[in-house]
Amino acid sequence: GCAYNGHPVYSDLPCPFDRPLPPPPPPSLPPLPDFNPSPPPPPPQMPTPLPAPAQPPLSPPVPDVNPLPPPPLPPPPPPFPFNPPPPPPLPPGIPAGGSAVIEGKDGAFLYCLLPGR
């Protein structure tokens, strides 16, 4: 064992830097030009799906959908026969804005910040 990160408390644990690192897995993507001066050509699977199948399925629906008029919007709900109820009144003793003294507490203030004021 060794001191992991300089802490001898972890001396019972195996040292990760004492063991050889496992070899990195083979890259699934083509290597970047930085690593290989002459990168291999991209696999044929990449160009085939992008230009050929992607555009033909997407192009026919576009002309078909554009000429169609948009579906009619649902009629708005009928107006209420009465005005919406006013907001509930504030509890007594608390002003709409400013500060209110809390009952039974000396020097304690409750600051009311209401939206729109």
C-alpha cells in the first residue's frame, strides 16, 4: 500500500498508480487528424444514411404539408356570465405593503412584498 493523495490513512488500499493502466479501448470513431497524420477515410456507413435516405423521406412531406391549411383552432370558451371573483382580502392587521408588527413579539417586523406594488 501507499499514501493515496498524500494521505497515509489510505495506505491499506492498493495504489492505482502502482498498477499498470489498462490499455485504452479502441476508438469507435475515426481517429482525429491530430493523432494520425494521415487519418483513414471515414467508414462508408456515415455518408450513406446522411445524404441518401435522410433527404428523400424529408423532402416529400414538406410540399404535402405546406399546401394544407392549418387545422381550425378550437372555439374559445364562452365568456363567464360574471366577472372573475376578486382576490381574497388580506388577513386583518397586515397592510398591503410595508411592515407589520407581529403580535407578542417586541421589535419583530414582517415585511410584505406583494407583486404588482
